[in-house]
Amino acid sequence: MPIYETTSDRKRESSVVSILCCKWSCDAIMLPKRSIADAMLTVDEGVKALVEVKCRGKEYDTYMISQRKINDLKMAADMFQIRSLVVISFPDRICYFDSAIEPDKVERGGRTDRNDSHDVEQMNHYDVSRLKTIYEKASPEVEEWLADYASAPSL
């Protein structure tokens, strides 16, 4: 199965994780490609959560993600007795939800623009009103975080 994640995608994900660390007073370990999640959040060297980061250029009424991805996150979180979070960076805000919450709808769907049959599968839909906002990107607080992390080494 092809990997569509690019170096640019990883850099954007790392930037979002840096902001999470600042907001939630934690550290992070970025995980290799093909891992169950993109990062592990840690506090005092203990793993507290797995994080899957998605960067989206547009926001819809529902957020759609592979049911398999959610099931894998939940299974890993249960195994290690930690949380697993899906964090979404939209153009105007960063939000998250715990993978343990039930979806609002499940249906077959996915991408069809790459002619990859693996891109069409059971998808979980979450109403965006249920997502918890970490911050609005227009806030002055964000500008400070971005300035602090612009010169920091990558996670």
C-alpha cells in the first residue's frame, strides 16, 4: 500500500504537536511513518496520550476519518491505558476529540482522486460542533507560541 504522507505533511504535523505541547504543558515524541499515531505526548517521561494529527485546508459540517484508524488508536490506547486523540488543524483553528467517543455516523467513503482502492473504506463522521477547540488561530496567544517554537528544534 502506498504512503502518501510527505515531508511537508510531517513538518505541519510536528508544528501542530509543538503547539499542543505548549498549550498542555507536555513533551512529545514524533513517531515514525506507518505508526498507529503521529506522536506520543509525555509528562515527566510517562506517556499520557497517542496523537493522530490531521491538517485540513477546509472545514465541513462533519469530520471524516477512517474507522480502521480510530479502531487502531483505541486498541493501542486501551493496551497502554492511555488516551488517544485525533487533532485537526483547520485553516482558522485547531481542534481535537478523544478516539473513544462514538461517531455521529458511519458510512463507506473516502478519497477517490488517487485511484487507490484502499482509500475507500468505512469512515467515521464526527459533527464538528463536538470537537474541542484548542485555540483559534487568530488569537494573540498563538502568535506568541509560534514565535517561541519557530526557533526551537524539531520534536
